[in-house]
Amino acid sequence: MKRSEVNQIIERAIVFLREMRFLLPPFAYWTLEDWRTKGPEYDEIKDNMLGWDVTDFGSGDFRNVGLLLFTLRNGNFNDPKYIKPYCERILIVEEGQVLPSHTHYRKMEDIINRGGGNLMMELYGSNEDGTYSDKPLTITMDGRRLTIEPGTVLRLTPGESITLVPGQYHKFWGEPGTGTVLLGEVSTVGDDRVDNRFYQATGRIPEIIEDEKPKYLLFRDYPILDRLLSSLD
């Protein structure tokens, strides 16, 4: 993805979130110049991958296959000094925009439609080899336990939620004609570098073509922060 595209996507997201009256923490708006002034007291942001995440899953077509996320809080699989056992994210899904089918090795999550349009979700269980299971799967939706057939497509209207456990494949998209969807995610600790299993190979963390300077950092930028800061000199 081009940095110019990422910048535009985040700018649109900020406008949408304000329209939905969902307020982000101050670090969401830090520029490179702001980051230059931040010391080790902010290491948790970088160590636990907080902040912006934009991906087209290697499709080259973010509008149709992509996702924008912002991680508000998170723990850490590998560093015991971070004791949070939970993660919270906000996601934006456009009409018809697909998040490819995937599951998680460790993460259990609630996906919550916080407002806007309807979310469509296709579900499968999984076999040990990672293929789709042909057996029914059991899920929970807002306190209701139900068993569904593999490949069932559910509709989550604003206010509705679903609980997914490791091994349950989920693919979702915004229902056309209903508007952009604001999603919440409440989960156990998440690490998108190691805890995703996509049914078909994707580029989960895209390479960025630096055709302009970043307006806001992605979590994938933290390891190269010094290099990005040097571009200001």
C-alpha cells in the first residue's frame, strides 16, 4: 500500500469516528513531530501494538478487501511486565468491504456492531489441519447460545454482538445499502503478527511504499520509528 493511501484512509476514519461520537485517546493523533518528544514512558504503546492498523490483506484493493482498526488497549504474549489479559479495538468496515476468512490460535473475542450499517458474517468451524469443518458449530450472540450449520451467514444489526472462540473461522463485510459499520472488539490479548490463521494466504501486515511522509503511525511503523524520525531532519 502507498503511504498516501494510508494517510487518506486514516483521515476519513477520524472524520467518521467523530460523526459516530467515538472518541480516541490523544496518541491517536500524534504526528511524527509529536513522537519525537515522547520518551520510554510511552513504551506500552509500541510494545503492545496500540494505535492504527490499516491493511488491504495484499489485495491492492482496500475498498473491496481491507480493514481499518485502532487498538485502544492490549496485553502482551511475551512480556510479563504487561499484565493486561484483554484487548479492545475499534474497527471500521465499509459497505461490501470484505475481511477474509480467518481464525485465531489463541484469541477469544466478542465482535460488537457499535452503530452504522449491518455486519454480515460467514462462519465455519475448523479441522486440525486448518481446513473448514463440515460439522455444526456453537456460538453465542448476546447471551443466546445457538448451533448453526457450517457456512451460515449471520446479520449483526447495530447493538448486536457475537462471541467467537479459537478455531472458529469468520469472514465479514458491511451489508451493501446499510452504511459504514462501526465495530467494537473486546478480546483476550491480540497479536496480529502471530495469532491469525487465514483460510487463504494473505498479506496481513502490508509493505508500505513511502510516497509521502506518514501523518499518523501504524503499529507496523514502531520498529522503524527512528528511521521515520530521521526523515524529518
